[in-house]
Amino acid sequence: MWSATILTLYPEMFPGPLGTSLSGDALARGIWSLEARNIRDHGLGRHRAVDDTPAGGGPGMVIRADVLASALDAALAPDDARPRLLMSPRGRPLTQARVRQLSAGPGVIIVCGRFEGVDERVIEGRGLEEVSIGDYVLSGGEIASLVTLDACVRLLPGVMGKEASGSEESFENGLLEYPHYTRPRDWEGRGIPDILLSGDHAKIALWRKEQSQRLTRERRPDLLA
Ligand code: SAM
């Protein structure tokens, strides 16, 4: 079973939206498992402190290396081969290719940052891979980890129907997906491109490829580079 362990200060945020729809159904069917562990259980003193002021000064607080390492060590099985991700705006941007790799593996351990982030030494000391979900700053890593999990779980065998294998989707072949249409045939004076109604599958495939290339050129030339 593909297993996800999340280290967070807000375990109540899980499974959250992943408890519904495709991912929730797959969770109930035992295709994947999810454990959200509270970093605060490893906090220090009466107040279970997890953070402290940044060395060198400056605003905000930083999650302590000793506290996070103890939470992480307690979460790991002795032979745990799962990649250890740290959600971070500084990380490598998450791509569909990385999502495919993750979903083909045994699962993931995901650390959700809060405040200014986590002490650099625990990133090095525990081999955390920093992963970003985009060039903007969230208030915590929880939503980023839900995004990462959603992208992985939908690719697990048995989660999506056969007809939606995902092989033609955006990013799978380095391009954005072509436009979709369905009934009604005319809607507010707008029709469906004739070619899609022609029944000529070779021409349809060619049209879709051209549309994919056009959209990618217009919107995401970086994908073509
Ligand atoms: N001080 C950090 C910086 O400037 O890079 C931002 C910290 S942010 C307020 C708190 C936490 O939210 C981060 O430690 C990280 O876990 C998460 N986070 C914020 N933006 C993210 C993003 N784009 N991708 C992944 N995680 C993000």
C-alpha cells in the first residue's frame, strides 16, 4: 500500500479534501494510507515548544532542528525507503515527472513548515528534499502537501478509471492539453469544431496535437524550451 506520513502542527487538516472524491474513495479502499503526526508531540517543556527565534535576528520564528528530528525519527520505520519531502517555497518546483516517480514508489514522508520555516541543519541532517508547489508564499506547508498527495494518489493503480489513464493530460508529453467539448452541439451561438464531429480519428488526433502545441507556445513557452 502506498503510504503517506505527514508531519505537521495541524494534523486536523488531514485528510481534509483528500477524504472525498477519487482520493477519499481510494483511501477507504486501502489503495493508500495517510497518517498525520503532530510535531508538537515532540515539543519541549510544559508548553511543548517547537519553535524559537532566528539566530542572527529578524522577524518570525523557526522550527527547531531537535524537535523536528525527533518527530521525524519517531515516524520512520527501521527500513523506511520513502522519500522525505519538506514543503518549501525555496524548493524545486513540483513537476508531473516528479509526481510520477513519487507515485511509483512506496509513498512519501512530508514535513509541513510553518512560521519562517525550519532550522537548516535538520534539512541537511535528515536528507530532506525541498519541494515547492509554485512561486508564491503560503502560510504553511499543509495545503502544499495536500496538493502533492492529490497529484500522486490519482496516479496510483486503480484510482482513476481506465479511460482516464492520464497519459494525454497536460505536462505528460511536455505540452498543455488540447481543448475539450461536449454536448450540447450549439451553446449560446458557439459550436464544436467540425473536425471533432467528423469521426476521422487520425485528423482529430492531429488537430489535438496542433492545439496542444499552440496553447503551449502561447501560455507556457518555457515548457518548449
Ligand atoms: N520564510 C519562508 C520563505 O521566505 O521562503 C516562507 C515560510 S512560509 C510563511 C511557511 C511554510 O509554508 C514554509 O515553511 C513551507 O512549509 C510552506 N510553504 C509556503 N509556500 C510554499 C510553497 N510555494 N510551496 C511549498 N510550501 C510552501
